[in-house]
Amino acid sequence: MKKGIISFVLAMMSVAGYAQSVVGKWVTEGGESQVEIYQSGDKLNGKIVWLKSGDGKLDTKNPDKKLQSRKLVGTNILTGLTKKDDKWENGKIYNPKNGKTYKCTMWLEGNNLKVRGYVAMFYETQTWTKSK
């Protein structure tokens, strides 16, 4: 009986840990794209893996002219996020709609991922949903 209770508690702890993970695929606000968040060492990064407009769309707004001919699918838009308490902070997010990069923080709220980009004291927060 004691082993059964311990096994149950350990199983529930592993499920709770998995439920709190941001690693995986997320649909961005508005459903225009899907981003796969992955761990690289102690940092999190994220790349575009699907676009509603198709996989041939190019990074035409990138300020680096050499990158304007690359496809957006496969492009890292989240880089360098590190875990601090219940948030992932000190990263960057690239917005291919305007070619700008912002400071970034993200955290889980229930089953949603809140992704916030900053410019000085101003910010915008998007809600991303876990992909099925």
C-alpha cells in the first residue's frame, strides 16, 4: 500500500511538471503561425514551424538585407530566455511583421503562454495556446 501511494504521488508530480512546461508547439495569437519552443542548454528558443499563409513566405522586413530572402518557416523568433521563478526572462523576440527585435519575457497562465515584448517601459502581451 505504501509503495502504491508513493508511486501515485511521484506520477502526479511528473504530470504536474510536464503540464508546466513551455517546451513544445504553440499557436500564436490570431492563429497566423505556430512556434516550437525548445531548450538549448539552460536557455529557451523558439522557431516558426508553420504559417497560415504558407511555408514560402520570406523575411522581407528584416533590417539585414542578406536575411530578407530567407523563409520565415524555420526562423528563430525567440532566443535566450532563462528561467527565473515562474517566468522565462532576459530573452529576445523577433517580429517578422516589422523586422524589429524586442526584449522578451514569458510565463504560463493556466494552459496559455503569455509572451510579452518590451521597448523601454512599453510592452505588448500576446496569449499563445498549446498546439494539439
